[in-house]
Amino acid sequence: MVRDEVAECIGGRRGDCNRPANSCNSGAVALVQIAIPEGCGLCHGPHTMRASVFVAFICLSGSLLAQPADLTITPGAGPLRLGIRGPVGREHILQGTATPALTNSWSELITLTTTNSEHPWWDSSAASAPQRFYRVVTPASARPPFFANDFRLMDHTDRSRELAYFDSYRAVVLIFTAVNCTNSQASVPTIKALRDQFEPQGVRFLLLNSTRNETRTNIAAQATTLGIDLPVMQDTGQLVARELGVRATTEAFCFDTGNWRLFYQGALDDRPSFTLPRLPSTQNYVSNALASFLAGRVVTPSRTVPQGCVIPLPVRANYTYAADIAPLFQAKCVRCHSVGSIGTWAMTNYTVVSNYSRSIKNEVLARRMPPWHADPQYGSFTNDVSLTPDEAALLIQWVNDGAPRGPDADPLAVTPPAIDSYPLTWPPALGTPDVVLRIPTQNLPANGIVDYVYVNVVNPLTTNAWLRAAVVRPGNRRVVHHCLVYFGNNSAFMGLDGYFAGYVPGMEPVAFPAGTGKLLPAGTTLKFQLHYTTTGQAETDVTELGLYLASAPPAAELQTKSAYDLISFTGIPFFGIAPFSIPPGAADYPAVTASLTPSTTQSVLLHEISPHMHYRGARFKCEAVYPDNSREILLSVPKYDFHWQTLYRLAQPKVLPPGTRLECSGAFDNSTQNRDNPDPTATVTFGEQTFNEMFIGYVNFSVLP
């Protein structure tokens, strides 16, 4: 059925046309053409061409719709007004085109849900087109709801931002931006105005830059230039952009933090460019969506078209599980995710990893796995187990593609983890230790949280000994989360002298740096600190310390020292400075700066750095402050995780001139948002127990001759 009508249009006066389709079967189309004579108000401004507007109704479902949407159109001066009315609660998609003869030319304009009244919409781009065609698509069912996965990204201030952390807000708005997009730059005042209006009502605004190969330095510089006081998160691998299906800069995504459901996606408002002023007819999409959401009303429209710079999202072609995906698991995951190891499941073959593929994706997006917490912006480390942005993107693409198997042999099944590798045996590269110290058998419960266990073991050597390596080997790697070994004096027990040796899952034991060794005094008491986890059944453990003796004294002693603040540890006020204390609920409470000067008279070679806090530890940074007061960040851990006591080994040891001070800074999170927090209502002071806190920066260095 096709009907043609000519709408009355005299001068600038609006003419109305309402031609609803009475019914619509699958494939049936009711078309209304409205031809507007030259000089009509639709062609305002410099336009004097003849303009036409066409309205169509189309049903794409296989079932009969008794009451499809009605579309009204009101041409005249200013943007073209359209109105959509239909069954309450039904979702409709308004589409437009200039060339209806081309099947693929129709594009989505808005998605809305009809309510009790007509929903008006102004097409601000119609005036610039010689002709415009519209149609309403009414799907058989609403678009499936989209729920955001948790993710973690770095922002332009070197802070780690996790989406789930903001669940105390009522809504979160993510807006995409880019350094080299003029419209994105021009949108900043609009974004800040939205933030000022809605943040007091419980809405958090965050910006994302998903431009490939963009640098954080450039993002930070632009934020300073434009006066951006919102976090600008760097989505280097476009992981989040692909998850959300972003189309262009300035596109906003509004989420209900109750279940992370997306309730609006699209433009901030309907201006073609943010360099243009607002008009009385400007449709403020995000503002209206947030106001409706906060008031408990239906958010409509729920989807519009962003007006920024297109964000390309290239995907990799011609990858295979055998050649590209399985090798990532072998290199980054299998050491822990193998039979009998600390991983909660073992990557023994394709079937297993494909069954866990959704979990793998979630862990990678949230950057919980692989367990590496150093910011790649600062320093390079030999024991880095993190995925590069491209590796993470490929792994997630594989999951999204359905985890295809491919025809080739399965590397995980063909080459299982070696059963003769550490920690099942002593490290092959080091061989059997010269001396082995064992702790007494530890009996562990099946369930619950096990307090830290401290065990003293006396060194049996009767003479001082130089060591070329010291390796902690867990007796039961299913339950030993980590183990640190200290000298047994009081200072070492408090953590001030650093630890002598340690074990963390996934860390490959190596010899001390070339030309160095550690001195073990005769008869010294060594204190083992063990962190156990439960497995659902009673377990035992006999952890060992292997000592590898050097054949001759080394050229330099490998010293382990720590940066700390004395007042924090003593708890005694000094010159009016209060002792260390974290208030209840404090979300980003600064740690007292800890410092260490390795040598005032000689240069030293810095080999390793290890931060140490407890469950409320949030972030850690170690800087070298050189004698000329210049600074260099050596290690930044923006999201400290107490569960992983990592020793960061510098790929290139750092020469520190005499008098160089190592300065460690950071913060604690005593809020309810910290999922590891034992008690957000407590005032936290220094202590050895995990419900207390400490702030230490361990370093391994050798003095240069």
C-alpha cells in the first residue's frame, strides 16, 4: 500500500501531516510522501531548493502487529519535528536516509520506548539535506539489555580506575574522547556542565581515550590545556571500546550501577558540532536520560547517534588457537594454572580453557590476571608476566569469536607443564641446594582464613657463608600463597631490614645478580612468614629454604634494605608529628613518605624493588631523588594487591650516585569500596597483623667499588 499526499505549506507556517499505517504484516510497508514546495520553512537559511520528506512504517517481525507506531511530521522554520506514538512500553527505531533505493543506506537515528504521550524528536540535520526519508522499525522484541563487564584502566594522572569501584554512585557515565578531534575538544565545557549538574545527585563521569598508539603524556598535556578535571582513562588496546561498541568520540554510555545495565548510549546532545551554540530546540540527550533515570522514569530515547570523530576498531584476522592463543597461555598463565599449583584450575587442554573462556575475558578486562601490577609507563622488569595491549585484545577477540579451536594440534595438550620444574623440584638452572632448611609440619584447616604463620629456623652452618642464591620451595603449592624469610632479629621481624628470601606463585627463582652474593652469618635465626590459603580439605605443608653456597666471596654484597618512616613504626609522636593512623572510611589516605639513602659516599647498583602493605594498601610509587634534586620514577604500582607480594626485578639495574635518596609514596583504602578491607569502620594503625597496616619499600642493591 502506497499513498502520496502533498502537505499544505505556505511561507514559513508549519504544515502538519499524520498518516499512520493501520496494520503491518511482515514485509508490508506503508509509505507517506510529503512534498514541500520551494520556499517552505523546511528549507530555511540560504537553502531555496525543493525539499521532500518521506515517511515510512515498516515491521520486521514475523507476527502481526495490531497497533504499530504512528509517525507525525511537522515541517517549518528550524529543525524538522517528528513525533512517534505507539503502544506503551514498545521499543521503536527511527531510521533515515537520503537514498531509499539503496538497501543499506538506512541508518539509525534514535531508539526510543513509547510512553503514554507522543515522543517528539527534532532532526537538526534535515535542513541541510535536499531530501530526507524516514521509517520506523518496530522489532518483534526489544533490544537485549547490555550489562557492562568490569574493567580497569590507567588514567592521565597515573591512577588506576576500576569500573566496579564506583558502584556506590547511582549511575556512571563514560564518554569517549580523543586528543586530535576538534569536536571532542569542543565538548569539554558541555561535559563539565553535565558533571557539575549531576555529580551531586550521585552520578560519576569518566572520560576514555581509545585512540591506538596515543601516549599518556599527550593525553595528560591536553587535559591540562583544556582544563579537564575528570579522569581520562587510556584504553590502549581498545578493550573497553570494543566491549561497548563505541562509534565515535563524544559518545556517552550511561550505566545503572545497581546491575551495570546500559540505559543510554549516544550523543551528548543533538548539535552537529559542539562549536555551535545551544538553541532553544537543542535536545539534551544525556541530561534528559539522567534526569529520567534518577526520577525512575522510562529513559527515552535510549540510543542516539554520536557526532564526533569516528573511532576505528580494527580486529586481527588470520589468527589461530594453536599458533597465537595457546602460546599466550603457556607463556603467561600455565605456571600457576597447572595441576597441583596455586591456580584454581589447570590449563591442561583446549576444552578446559574454552569452558573458562568467559572467565578469562573478565579477568583480563579487570586486569586481575595475569597478576602483574607495575605501570608499564615506568620501568622495565625481567619478571613481567603481563599481557601487552595487543595480546589482551587478541585474547578477548578469541573469546568473543566463540573461542574457535582450529584444526591444528593443541599445544596445551601436546606440551603439558613439565612435572620436573620448580616448585615441584628445585630450579633446574640452579640445581640441588648445598643446604636445605625445613620448617616443622604445618597442619592447615579445610576452610576459613588462616592467620599469618611465623616459624623460626636456626641456620645450621657454623661459619659465615656467602650465598649465590637462596630459594624458598613450598612443600604444598596448593596452599602456600607466599612465603618471606627474614633474619630473626626484632628489626627484621618488623620488616625494617627487608627479607632474606621469598616465594610468590609464578616467580621464577634465579641466582643473585652477577658479581653479588648475600652473607649468611653462622647460627643466625631465620624467621619464615607464611601466608596460607585453604582448599576445602585439610592440608599439610613443609616449606623449605635452599641455600646455594658461593665458591668464593663475591665482588659486592647484595644488600636488602627498606624505605620506611620511623614514627609510623614506633607509634610515638616526635616533634609534634602524629603517629601513623588511617581514619575509618578513608578511600585514598596518603601514606607517610618512606625514604632510604643506600649510600652517601658510594654509587650503588639498584637491582630490585618490592612494595609491602597489607589489605588496605592501595598504591605505591618509588622515586629516585638525585643529588641535584631531579626525580625519576623507578616503579609505580597504581593498584597494589596484597595477595601478590611481587619482587620487581629491573631489566637494567639502575646506577644511583652517592647521596641518592629513594623515596616511596602511596596511599591506603579504608573504604567499603575496598573489597579486601577487614573493617572499614576501624581506625588503622601500624602492626604486623593483616588487620593492621605498614608501608615499606624493600630494595636489593649492591655497592659499586
